[in-house]
Amino acid sequence: MNTVALTLIGIGGVFIFLNWACLIASAVTKKFHSMVPPVGGLFILIGLLFTNGRHWAWVGLLLDPGFLAFMYALPDLCRQLRRYSESRLILCLEGQSSDLKVRLRLFKADCYQITLDRSSSNATSGWRFRTSFGTWTRNGGRIELIAHTNKDEKPSRAVLVQTEGSDCYEVVESTSLASQMHEAPEFPPTTFRLSVESSQ
């Protein structure tokens, strides 16, 4: 077995070991531990291609729980990419204050994506950036947003009302699960104003 093959297999083995360690830690502590990228199996696959065991190269992929988790999540990932694609965008709203920039995108099938950005503010502590998702409904000039949350949590909610005779919306209600300064809220505060993106 040549040096290149041994190196690749060794690197792949380290990644796979780390992924199994994260998986076991998640099971033991009941807390999620993120796995490293699912490349361990790929390193082993490529390494085995340089050996006489090349016909067993695919086994490397099956040994990597990160790769298996990725394959399991791939159908849902494809659905999410389609759900939030530009072709399904209905309305895009933007707003900015002295310390907060917000972009809200409403998609078909009642899905939304909202981004809150404080990275350009002078704040020296606390959260800087958050993107969250959820569902929305519209009733005339009123838009209601419901954030995705865990099943055991009460969902956060925001209500925007369109200013009569304009393309501006004002946040008239905003509830959030974030209770501390370092936690990013799902929605901008009340009285925050958003307008239709100029490119639309």
C-alpha cells in the first residue's frame, strides 16, 4: 500500500472517529453535538482506489455516520432549496435603523425567511446576525409571521401592517423567545418599518 493511500485512509479514519465520537456524545448527554463534515468516507474511498482493495472503496462511505446523516437529510435539503428558491418569491421587504438591518422574504406555500443583521452597528456585545424561517398569512394589508420552534415551545409571532397608500409596512406586534441580550430575536421590534425592495 503506497504512502498516498495510507495518508488518505488515515485522514478519513480521523474524520470518521470524530463523527462517531460526536454521535455517541449526543446520545449520552442528550444534547446535540454537531458532526464534522462528511468527508471521512470520501477520503477512505479515494485512498482505497489506490490499493488492490479498490472494489471495496464504497465501504468507506458506509463507515462515516456524517455521510449517512447527509444522505438521510438530502431529500429534505432539496425540498428546502426548492421551497425558498427565487422562482417562488412573492414579496421582499427591507428596513434599516441605526443599529439593525432587516430583510423579510415571503414565498409561495406560506413560507418566509427573515434576516436580522446588527453587524454594522456599534454594539460591542450581544448577537450580531440571525436568519430564521416560518410560515406567514396575509389578510389585506396585514401580514402575520409565525416562527418555527420546537414542539414544546410557544411559537414567536410578529404582525406587520401596511401603511395606507404606500408600500411600507410597520411591525405592530413582535413576540420573541429570546430573553437575554446575547440571544438574537426572531423578529424586529415594534414600530420598525419595512418597505418593498426597490428591485421588485
